[in-house]
Amino acid sequence: MENSEDLKPESPKHPSRHFRLTALLFLGLLISLATYYYLTNYRFQPLTLKPGTLTVLTQNIPTAYYHGPEGEMGFEYDLALAFAKELGLKLEIKVVDTISEMMEEIAENRADIAAGGLTRTPAREKRFIFGPDYFTVRQELVYRKNGPHPRDLEDLKNFDFVVLARSSYEERLRELRLKWPELKWQTTADYSTDQLLEKVWLKELPCTVADSNILAANLRHYPELKIAFSISKEQPLAWPLNKNRRKLQKKLLEWFAIFSKEGHLETLTERYYGHVEIFDYVDIKIFLRRVKTLLPTYRPLFEKYAKKFNIPWTLLAAKAYQESHWNPLAKSPTGVRGIMMLTRTTAEQMGIKNRLNVSESIRGGAQYFRRLLDRVPDSYPEKDRRNVAIAAYNVGMGHIHDARQLAQLLGHNPDLWSTLKETLPLLSQKKYYKDLKHGYARGYEPVRYVERINNYRDILEKKLKPLNENYLLNVPLRISHTGEL
């Protein structure tokens, strides 16, 4: 019988050399794979999907992108526009209805960037790469002042509330439900967070959840909204990109570092989210006091330019009070300045060089209002034409046209202000604005804006006891021999 040891395979003479050879082959394979991945997914990948164009997804909401009185604007829009200009590309905006749709478009690589005020969460980081963090927010539980609201998370289970579907809010609520199993909520894809906040303000919902930046942007319009408590720690906002867009991600990171260092991000943030004075629109005592103390100083200028542009001077004065409380140095983070709070673009159109100059500001405001008034269809009654022009001053003439179109679609008379009072608020609802040219608008805001100005004007005229409209226009009255009108 053969010796069992003779059956053993012969050991290699140099085992370490064999191991090194295998390791080198494996390492070479890894390098080849990495090189192939780099060449196919980075180096030879075009910077953007469309040559010469940066395609950006966003939502038609106030914190991202919307049509204002002077055209396209919004924090996300301005930021994306700045990046596109840096790259020498044309900005193409693609508006989607929901966060879910935005995520799917990016996942399918049908756009370059999603700029919708999106939170960078662990779940999203598994699907996408991200640009730099440009903002931090907290998720706030929001209710209306003096309304029923939860005192803490334990109490929240007793409230039926609604949040945005497939949002970071829903992710957070699922986490909280591990500790509070009775916690319940409803979700919607038919309304944005801004619209849910509006519903809370309208007392149609007891509360909702919103990022702190979205709440800040809405407080000027709905000052009665209050924070019950935060349901999250601070979270970063960032732009998601498809995982194949690493070359664009690199450009974005490099640009943003410079953009932020030079103070442009701070300026943009201040413009849209800076603290603004919330005027007490119902404090008539303050208004009457300023009628005595401030109005005499500015009244000659209101009368002068009202006469020049053929509008009631009390209307011009009331509008100035609504805008600035007759503060000639007033300013807001959105870039408006002066006693009439003119934008830079409007000032340039009216030939105004210094918006803080009281005379120039009042002249520019009167001239711009006259221009809007002349654009209102003659089919409106005269008083209604003024209300429509005031609303256009606030929301833009484009949204006025949309509200008129909507009125016709609903079978109402578009040539009445009473009709626009009903249709303008509908522009904040997706089912109405989605098929209109200028999209979403804070429809209640221009209606309240008109009402406040008319209220101030009415008080002013009663306080001053003018004889009639001719007096207000500085046109001498015809007096009979009896001294009666």
C-alpha cells in the first residue's frame, strides 16, 4: 500500500508569489472597473441633459417659484438662475405638482436638478446625490392663534390634521409614531404646504406641519399663524441630483462655495426670509394718530401727484400707508423701498433714481398705479376698475387675467370686482390654477390688500370730511350763490 503522504499534492515552492500574483490581478480588475465607471459616468458625461440649458424642476409655490407682479421670482428660482448664469447656460424651469413627481423625474434623469426646497433626509440620500446644504429648517406644528391646538406630541394624537404626502413631514411622523402609536394624520398631494397653512388660517384645519422657512414666508400674509412646537431638529435643505450627475454636482459644489463666501446667499436669504415688520392692520388708533402727526407732512405731495395722474389723493395716501405706514425709509427683504415701497424694476420703469426720496417715490407710485389703471378693461365700473388696479399692484396683472378667465370658465361675470373677490382666492388651489397661464397665487392676499386700502381711505375721508371727489382731486368746486353744492 502506498504511503498516504505520497497522495498529498505537492506544495508550491513559492506560496507568497502566487498570492501576490492573484492580488495584483484582482487589483487590476478593480482599477479597470473604476476607470470604466469614471469614463462612462463622469468624464464623458455631458454637463447637462440639454446642450446649453440647465433644466431645473421646481414647484409653483411662494418659497420656490412663482409669478410675481414683475415676473418670475422665488428663492429657488433666483438661486437656480444664478447657477445657470455662472455656467453660461439658459435656465429652463419645469414645474411639477408634487414632491413625489419631482423625485421620480430626478430618479429617471429627466432633469438636471430639483430645486424645490427639499430636505436632505437619510431615505433620500439612498436614492440621490445632493448639492450643498443651503438652508436649515425645523419642522413646526402650526395652528391659528386662539384656535384649538395640541400642547405637545402626546396631545397631538387627539387632533386630525393633514400634511403633504410623501414629504419629510410624513417621514418624521412615522418615526414619532414608534413612540406614540396612537398618532394619526392624513396626507394630501392636492395641496402644497403653503396651501395647507392657508387652510389653517381659514380655520378649515386645526393644524399642520411646515418647515420653518415656509412658515416664515407665510407669516407676513397670515400673521395669526402660531407655532405650537417643533417636531424635529434642524434639517438641511439641498438640491437632489440623479446619481449619474456627478460632474454637475462637482460644478455645483464649487460654484456654491464662492457664491456663499461672497455674501450672495445671505442677500438672497434676507430677501425672501428676512424678518419683516408685521403691521397691525386693525389698529385704527395708530392710523388716526399718524393722520395727525405724519400725514400733514406728505399730504401736499400726495395731492400734487394724484392730480397729475388723475387719481384720488386719499387713495394714494391710503395705499402708501398700507405699504409703509408713511415711513419714507421703509424697506423689506424682498427689495422694495421707500414710502410707496417700490421695487427696483418698477422704479427704473418710472424713471425713479432714488426710492428713498419721498417726492420721487410718491410720484413713481402714482404713475405706476395710473399705468395699471389704464390696463384694466373699460368694461368694469369705475370703482371696480380702481379695485382691480389695486389688486394688480399687489399680485400682478397676469394673475388678474387668470382670475378673469377662471370667472368665465365658472360662468360668472368677469367684469365685476365682486366676481374677482371670489375667483382670486381660487388661484391658490391646484385644481384651478394648474391650467392657467400664471399658475399659483396667494389669492386671498390681493383681496385683503384691496379691503385694507379702501378701509384706510374711507377712514381718512371721513376724518377729513371732504366735500366730494372733486375736492380729493384738487379740482375747485363750483359753489352756488347760496353757498350750497
